[in-house]
Amino acid sequence: MRSNVITIMKKEFARFFLDRRLVITTLLLPGLLIYTMYSIIGNSALSMQSAKDGEDQAFILLSVNLPASVERAANNNNLYFEPAAAETEDIKRGIIEKKCDALIVFPPDFDSLVERYDPLTGAPAPNIEIFYNSSSVASAAAFEKITVVLNDYKYSISNKFDINRGDKAWNLITAKEEAGSIMASILPMLLLLMMYSGCMAIAPESIAGEKERQTIAALLVTPVKKSELAAGKILSLGVMALLCGLSTTLGLLLSLGRVISKAGAGIDVNIYGAPEYLSLLFVILSTVILNVSLISIISAYAKSVKETSTLSLPLMFVNLLIGVSAMTSSGTSEGFYFYFIPLFNSVQCMKGIFTLDFSAANILLTVFVNFAFSCVAGILLARMFASERIIFNK
């Protein structure tokens, strides 16, 4: 039996690895494209955030009746106002036309009004008017920064108490916990979808493709048991899908890790060691084998590769919903019975691995359950191979 399974696996490996274009498009390009795409998206997001925060950006700001006290506070935050030389309405038109970024208008004798103001009287407080254009990135960023400066100034002149003053570490989260929580909120969903995509790129062609080309009949008449054929197909496709999954995982980890390290002040994502990566490898392997087994069943039932893609949509949505659950839930599920649910157990394990809060027992249980369901799928696939009605679409 073992020799027949190995022979089938060799046939599948030869079909895959001897096709240079298939190897490039399935193994190399996904990881490279994922790395490039997320690096570009991450760098673009950082650039947009920097522009929004007003970093390294000179605004065109005009003022009316700007008091010296507020001007000093603004200058300390790299905000510089020019006295308005035109009528207010003309400046407003300039903001609409994006010729300048903001106009701030203070009431005359602002400092004296503030000093005399008593909130207990119920009278309205001195009002500052800020005109801006939210359709302009620079104008919107200028408005946000001016508002922050004015709020800080307001609290500085009427402060009654402080919260967390000083340089103490008020947030008691550790650097590892912070990095792990970020990775756990993003990666499980992306990895699950990438693994599913890798399986879909390989599995349909092996079974539905042979049905379309009518070459599967020659394979079925050979003295090979249907169980051996199913095992050989699933194992070989699992290995190829695993290589594809590892390629995308590597590209994902490298790109997101670099972006998070840049975006998070002092956050180091290089917190994982051999136990975490080895556990992740076993979880990915069992998940890939399970997805390949399920897609193989769908592929054996379908009449063509195109129909396989259509019939596999519900499975894709299941992967998507389970992946989204990792983003919407906090922490890992404490009940061990959750690890008996295929695919969901993989997401829970990945969250635990990325947050450094996992147990070997849960990992082993997940791998066992996924492989057990894969074996059941393999038995079903073998019976489908034995059915002429299914294989020859009668």
C-alpha cells in the first residue's frame, strides 16, 4: 500500500514541480506579492498618518487678533500664524480654493476676557472660530493640530488637577504582550485565507482537471486501491499547499512585522522563538491538509475546475467567518471543547501562539482533530473514486 501511495504522490509532484510556470505562480509569486502589497499599503498608511498628524508639514495659517500667549503655545508645537491681511470672507474663499489651510479668529482682548470669565455666571465663554476645509488633507490636519494646541492651552490656564503626570510607565502592558496582541488581531484571519487560497490554487486541477481531460479513467483502472489513490492525492496536494502557505506566511510575517515595528513606537515584533514557530508549522500543516481534503471532495464531485471554484464558495465563507472571529474576539477560548471544532481550533491556536499564551495540549488536540477529520474526508473521497456516477458525471 505504501509504495502505491508514494507512486501517486510522485506523479502529483512531477506534474507540479516540473511545470515551471506553476511553481512560480503558486510558490514564489504569492509570498513575493503579499510582501510587496502589504509593505506598500503599510508604508502608504504611515505616510498618510504622518500627513494627518502634520509631521514635517508647513501649513499656511492666518489669524485675527492672535494673542501672544496662544502664539507662544502654537510656536512650541511648530504652528506659525500670519496676521490676516485681507477681509475674512476673502480668506474663506482662499480656504475653499485650497490656497491656504486655516483661519483662526479670536475675540478682541482675548486674554482679558478669559481672565474675567467665571463659568458660575452661566455666561458663554469666549469663543474662538477656526475655518478650514475638510476636503483638503493639509487643512484637516491643520485644524486637528490647532484644536489640540488650544485644548492644551485651555487646560494649562484652568487646570485643577492632573492625570498621570510625569514619566512613569502608566500602561503596565509588557512589550511582548503589546506586540503579540497586535499580531494576534491580524495574522490568524490572513493566514487562514492565504492557506485556503493556496489549496484552491492546487487541488482542483489535480482531480476536477483530470476529470475534464478524461485522464482519471486511466488512473482508476490501474491496480491501485481507491483508498491509496485518495491518500496519495491528499498527501501530495497537502505538501504542495503547505509550501504555498509557507511562502505567503513568510511574506506576511516579514511585511507586517516591518510595518508594525515602524508604526508602533518601540514595539518589537521579533518576540517569537523555535517553540512558537514549530507550533505554528504543525497548526498550518493540519489546517492545510484539512482544507485540501475538503476541496478534493468538492473537486471530485464537480464536473470541471470552474465548477469546483463555484461549489467551494461556501467553504471560503466558512474560512472567512472563522478568521474574522479572531479579530472580533479578545483572547483565546478557555474551554477545551472549542479545540474539537475544525478550522476554529486552528484560529484559536494561532491566536494563542501569537500572544505567547498557548499550551502544547491544545496544539496537539487541534492537530489530532484536523487530521482525524482529514482521514474521514479521505475515506469519503475514496468512495467517491469508486463511484462511476460521480467520476464520469453520469
